[in-house]
Amino acid sequence: MSERIDRSYLGKMLRLTLLAPDTVETMLDGRQPSDLGTPQLMEPLPAEWSEQRQALLSARPVPCRLHVQPSLDR
């Protein structure tokens, strides 16, 4: 069965695989700035990880913690 996913959306989502590992870890831990969300991540980002950190994390110094539901799959 063929999935009907817009190619431009897919391209934007695949770019997220190029984020610096520590940036991804920061977001998974819920320590990203409160104003960092999907719209900012869908914008073109630098390829260099140090420049990504500057663009995504350093420009927004206010950290926040997200409430994450514990997994019931244990």
C-alpha cells in the first residue's frame, strides 16, 4: 500500500535526522528553550552542528521541562 506523503513535508522531516546528537538529547530530555518547536525545526538549519546549537539553543536561553508520560510497556 502506498502512503500519500507530500514530498516537501517528507524532505523537511528527513532534515531532522541531521540534527546534532546532543541537541536531540536536549530536546528528548525536555531541556530545550520554551519557544523552540516544530516551526523553528522546519526552517533550514546549518549543516555544522556548532552552528545548529547556536541557532537553536543559544539564541533562546530559557530552558523548560516537558511533562512526559511514563511508558506502560515495561
